[in-house]
Amino acid sequence: MDDIARHLGMSKKTIYTHFCDKNEIVNIVIDMKLNCQKCVIKENIETAENAVHEVFFSVTNMKELLSNVNPTLFYDLQKYHPQAWIYFKEFREKHLYSTIHENLLRGIKEGYYRDNIKPDILTQMRLEQIDLIFNGNSTYTSGKYGIVQVMSELTEHFLYGICTLKGHKLINKYKEITEEE
């Protein structure tokens, strides 16, 4: 609260005239960020040429998001701000689940993903990969590799596993474009 007050150039007392406590501020910020993320995801889906392109959009968005996030944020939310953590878990379980699942179905329909994959299983697996990334105790993110690099590697591996040959060609095309940027 001291940092917030200093940044805003006001006293903590003034902040507390608008918010009952720190948890209220955290809850409002997390709710706002998650709603913004929903809008970004919706825009990615609507503007993507296909399911593979949609995943590349999400990776680019995730890189931007994660580059500004301290990895301990999720641990702190879970431990110190239970209501904000509930917002995040609901976002994960409802919105991310349906987004991933719909992407898998779209990719199968478009012929970019193999038609013999099990979308329910792979959706849950993908969510577990995301949880692994955000787990502050992850051996992947403890020093050698950054959270963005681990997310990119896992996503690429996931895509290569579910794509048809036609999908693999798209991955290579989008990787080349992304690497040029």
C-alpha cells in the first residue's frame, strides 16, 4: 500500500477512503485484467486465419503478458488473496478450458489437427501445462529458462503433436513470420 500511495502521490488514508482494504484493490485489478484477457482472446479467435494461427496469436499475447508479470504473483494470489485466486481459477476452468477445446475442434474441422485426437484429454493436458508454467516451484522456470521460453517450447511441442502434415506446414510458416518480427 505504501508503494501504491507513493506512486499516486497520495496518502494511504486517501486510498482507504475509496477501498476498504488491499484485498479489494487486488480483486478489482485481477478481475479487470482477466476481463481484458477475455477480450484479447476473443479478438485472436475472430482475426485468426485458422486454428494454428490462433495458437500463434495466443503465444504472442502470452509473451507480452508474461514479460510484465512477476512469477510469484500466482503464489501470492493463492496465499494472500483467496478471492482474486478464485477469479483466476474460474477464468482458467471456464474460459481457458472452452477456448482451448474450441480451438482443437476448429483445427480438426479445418484439417490442421489430426482427427484422432481426444479434445477433452488434450484440453486438460494443456491446462496442466499452463499450471506447470505458473507454478513458482517449477524446475523449468527456476533459473535456467524464463517463463516465456518454457511456455513457447511447450506450446510448440503441443502443436507439433496434434497437427497433420498440412498443420506442420502452417507451424513452420508462422514460426518464420514470428522469428522475423
